[in-house]
Amino acid sequence: MKALILNGLNSSNGKDQEINDDTIEILKKSDFSIHSVFLKEKLIAPCQGCFDCWVKTPGICRIDDFGREVCKLIVSYDLVVHITPVTFGGYSYNLKKAIDRTIPNLLPFFKTINGEIHHKQRYKKRASLLVIGITEEINENEVKIFQELTYRNSLNMAPMAYQCLIYTRGGVFSDLDSEVHKLLKEVKK
């Protein structure tokens, strides 16, 4: 199986990077081939909200940068992992841009999920989603906002399986292995 890591960290060292590295090791031990993208090093412009990817060039963003590549990568992997510092209850700037630019993977048509309107998927193959948020300290309001945001985004991505984990920089990551394995059981079904 294949896993794509969209690393939204602001630097490639420290405690945050330790979580990224541990996640890679856990996935390798579970026989995943890994493709990790450090988003800070990639040119990804913000979504312009023009909807050309729906009406003029279906499935292709008008902006020719790494955002197009993210769309292609997501549909060719079994598992997508988002790793990000939690910023005011949201994603890092770099990961947020990448997520926003995946709108070409959706259709401009709608479906109902649990009484709510959501976009239909453009492609039949859908990856599972693991979101790992990293925060300085546990702030219940920030955690609640982050969990709700990632869940709402997962509804639009329609992953085969979904899980959101939150860790503090000063904390212990000993349960990372067991938490990731819970999701991997779902992914491998």
C-alpha cells in the first residue's frame, strides 16, 4: 500500500519533525511505501476561487504550480497523512493552501450526507485520511475547533477511513503507534 504525507510543518527539525519521522517509521513497518512532501519547500499559490477547475478545465487548476501535483498525488495513494501545527484551531498556512487547492478533485455537483449538502467526488478511488495536529499545550477550545475542522474537511474528501490525532510538543508520543495502527486496520480492509 502507498501513503502520501503532506507535511505542513514550519521547519524540518525539533519535536514536530519527530512526530513526522515516527509516523513514517510506523507506516514503513506496516509495509507502506511512503512519499513525503515538505510543503514549505513547494510553490503552492492560494486558491483563487475562480472555479475554472470545475467549468473551464474540469479537474485541472488554472494555476500551474505544485498545487496541481497535490491533486494528482492524492488520488493515487491509499492513505493521505496531514501533519501540521495547530494554528488558532486550524492548519498551518502551507497545508491549508494545499488542501484548498484540492477542489479540482471534487465535482460541482452535490450529494446529501447525513442531511447536509456536499460535493460529489470526481474520482472513484479515495484515500483514507490521517490528520496529526501538533500544539504547544492542550487548549480544549482549540482542540475542539481543530477536530471539527478536520472532520468537516474529511466529509468533503470522503475518505475510506478517517482519524484525527493531536499531540503536544512537550508530550509523549508513545500512543502514536497504536493510534495509527487503529486507522491502518481500516485502511487495509
